[in-house]
Amino acid sequence: MPRLLSGVRAARAAHAGIVRAVPAAAKPVEEVRRSKGGFEPRTSFAYPATVPSWYIGHMHRAMRSLPALLARSPPPLVVEVRDARIPLTSINPNFESVLQEVPHAEDKMRVAPGKRLPGWAARRLVVYTKRDLIDRACEAPLIEALEKHGQSAMFVDARQKRDVQRVYDWVCQRAALLGREVARAAARAGHLYRPSRVSGAARYTPTPETGIRLLIVGMPNVGKSSLLNALRFVGTGKKGAASTHPHPGHTRKVTGTVRITPAPPSLSAMEMEGETVDMKALVAQQAQQAPAVYVYDTPGIMVPYLGTADDHGPERALKLAIAGCMKQTLFDPQVLVDYLLYRMNQRYVAQKGDAPPPYTKLMRTPHPTDDAAEFLAQVAERAPGARQRGGELSLAVAADYVLEQFRRGALGSRELDLSLDEGHSGARAAQIHARTAAVLSPVEAKNGGT
């Protein structure tokens, strides 16, 4: 074991020689509180000088198809899915650019008496999935911060019907409003409304001629297909229509449309069953039912280039890989665990109380450590499959095990973007507002404002 541990430390030192220290995107909490019970973790992390990109062919094709889908008449509703564990890192600025470039971007929609919202503020909802894996204290401040930038947001656990029901209700309400807006516009123009057909790569996707379209977009592995399946079950009682997988990049093309609202009883079916049909009652019943909503499930789309060290690109890449939104095989798992340990220690020294950090339950001792090699060496003694032939321990297997435990929610609060002090709620909200503005304001400036 000592020889293995010294070898790991030597490898880590060699790795440190080819990277350069970059300040963390958020001010480390250790600058305010540097130690806890004699434990003094790092105040900065040595990020890789370069990180791999992961923008493969099907992502490019899907991104190229989005303008055609968004430019349809009537304009679709959009649900952008983000990962609650990385609420800011999972924002794809390219989606913002595409939304602002389509013809309907500035169309207003009446959402309440005397209240009309411009463009996508009325037709887009940001849904943060994996709500069960974060501290609920950050939800309300983040929702408020996003509202200042024209984005409505909800936090959901796709396994909880009450959470999915809130998204479903929003979709049905906005679909009904959008349908009425389209009908009024057609009446003013004095013609019968006919939906436009799609073009480009999207023309090969089966699509109905009636109803409202809903587009589900987001980065890879944030839970888009799981949300679609949950919405369909809430709306129709039918089970999964979209295939899901724990690894990113599973959905590789825009799917055919899936109806998530119940179909009304058809006249022919009622007549075949020998029922007496009251046409007025049937029309009234259909008018009160949820509008026909059809969903496109799109592939997860990564940004083509994550950026340089100066704009925290390597840090974003590590967060995306740890959360499972990028292919883990593109990274050294021990580097991912080293960064995860750094972030968990930041949260530990900021939290109230003297309870040891949750990751210590994977070790022999309950004491925190800032040495990833030491941490993995202890984890390897317990991790399934880490003990190789001859009794040697595999730190790579141990690293994979730690990442799996993190994604399962076994290592405490799993939020990686905010690293909030457990102080006054007003100070916490101010931190969230500032960090959200730091991410969204440059995107808005590039696109000419919200």
C-alpha cells in the first residue's frame, strides 16, 4: 500500500506540472473561513490547461434543425431542461441565440388579463430536474434571479407526480392561450389558419397537422426524455415513449411527436358503440379538455467550445463530466474526484455544526482530507471491484465508484455551481443573483438584450 500510494502521489505531482492554477469561478469559502477543527483545505484548484470538446455530429445536426422547428406557425412552446446540480453550468448560450433569431421571437402573448409577455418569456419554461439531489434553499433565490432575466423556472423531481403535474399544468395553460392567440390572429386576417410545414432536416420527423407543439431541449443527460415520459404518463396514463439511458448522448435525433394530452372521444367510436351522440354536448366537452399538445424530444446538445482557462472553460468541463453531462471517458476520473473533493471540502468548512463531511463514510476514518490520492486509496479498500489480482488496489475503479456515489446522491448536497455559505438567507440570495447575472448578462449582451 505505501508503494502504491507514493506512486499515485508522484503521478499527481507530474499532472500538476502540466496544468496551471486558475482561480475558481466563485470566491472560495475558505477565503472567509479557512479552517474547521484544524482542517485547512485548498483555496484554489489547479485546472487542466485544456479540456476536450464533445460536440459530435448528431448534436450539430440537431442544432441545425432547431430554427426550422422554432419558426413554425404557430410558434411552439419550449421547455429547456437543466441539471439542478449545475444550475448555471447547464445553461447552453447557443439556445438563447437560436431563440432570439427565429421570426416569432418578439411576438407577444397574453398570459393574464392586462398582462402580455414578449417573445419566449411567455412560451418558454426552464425546468431544473434532479431536484431531490440539491439543497432546497437555493431554489427560490435562483427562480427570482432567472425571472429578472425573463426566464420562468421550476424545480422538479421527474419521479414525483406532483412536480411533473406543475410542468404539465403550465404546458396546458400556455397551449390553450397560444391556441386562442392564433385563432384571433387568423380571424383578424380573415382567413382560415393552416399550420406551416417544417423544412430542412426536421421535415423527416413525423408531425401532426393540428395541435400545439412542445419542444424539449437541453444539454446531454439532464433528464429530457425522462421528463417527456413523465409528462405523457401524467397527461394520458401511458408509459414511456422515449428511451432513456444513464450515459450522455443516448438520444441521437429529433424524435417523432408524442402526444402528452388525452385524446377526446371520437364521433365514429361513439357511434360504433351504439351511443346516442349529443353534438352540442360533445363539442362543449372537447372545448373544456386540454388542447392537443405534441412533444418533440431532441438530442442533448453540448456547446461546441467550453472556453479557455481565462473564462473558466476547464472548470465548466469538470462540472459537466462529474454530473454525467459529458462523456466521462474523456477525462481522467482521478482528476474529476480531486475536483469533487475540493468542492465538497469548500462546502464542509462553510456548513454549520461539527458533523464530518458525507464522503468520509467511504473511508476508514471519519476525518476529512484534502489529498485525493489518500482519499482514493482508502475508498479502494471498500469499493466493489477495486481489489485486483495480487491484492493491488485500483484507484481508477475507486474513482469511478466515488463518482457513481455522488450521482446517486450518497455524498450530501450535490450542487456544484453556487457553494453558498450557510449564513443569512438574504446574503445567500444576493450571491445567487450575482452569479446568475454573471452567466446570463454576457449572453444577453451578445444577443441584443432579453
